[in-house]
Amino acid sequence: MHLHRYEKIWLILGAGGLALFILLLCINAFAMGMAPPSNMTMIDPAKVTETPPFDNPGLTKVGEQEYDAYMTAFAFGFAPNKMEVPLGAKVNFHVTSPDVIHGFQIPGTNVNFMVLPGHISSATYTFDEPGEYLILCNEYCGAGHQVMATTIIVK
Ligand code: CUA
């Protein structure tokens, strides 16, 4: 089979790009330990509402200006329904789902992750600006997806 010279060059570039991409992916995953913000800690998704601390979702003060927020994302809402923290508070979010895959996004911040049943997804954010922050589900999860939201008030 005869291959044109340009065809060969493009084939090498294409395969080379792919090899480089896979190499970078492996370096990220194995050498730099990158992973999704979930699948590290797991609980039984059928028993979320009975498993502490998710049986009583809410804020716990863990430091001078630091809070742990244990939350559940379910069809169709978040628990707790509303939270309030002082200005400058650092909040460690730990979220899980008892039913289907949901999203957890706070628009205007870099908090944006998926919430999988049985997996505890975590993210930390420091609220340096006062206001009412919307927390919404950005993963289509059913008929009530568009109403699935809660707020965190910072003042
Ligand atoms: Cu939960 Cu969309």
C-alpha cells in the first residue's frame, strides 16, 4: 500500500498527540495523584439518612473560622435547606446522595462537583464576600431538577 508523504506526517502527528495525551493523563493520575473529589470515602447509599453525620445534616464549627458542612443532595433538594456562616468562614463541604447522581455548584466560586450515591464528595471554600450564595444541582436528575437548590448566607 502506498502512503503519501503528507499522509504519513499527519498519521505520525495524530498518533503522537494521542500518545502524549495518554502520557500526561497517566502522570496526572499516578504521579500527581489527581482524582475526582469523590470515590475516596464511601457509605451505603441505601442508608444515607441513618448514617452519621448524614442522619443530621448541617454545619459544625471545627475551628476559629472553620466549619464542616455535612449535606445530602436528593431528588429534589438539599439538606440542610439553608445555612448561615460568618464572613471569612472556611467551609468544608461533604456531600452525598441517597438516590441518583446530582451536581453541587456554587455559581461565582470554584465549587463545582458531582455527587454520586454512596460516595462522599468534598470541597473547601472560604467565603470572603458577604451575600447570599446559591447552591444548585447542575446534573440532570429528574422531573424536579430545576427546583433543586439551597442557599448559604454569609454575613
Ligand atoms: Cu439533582 Cu439535578
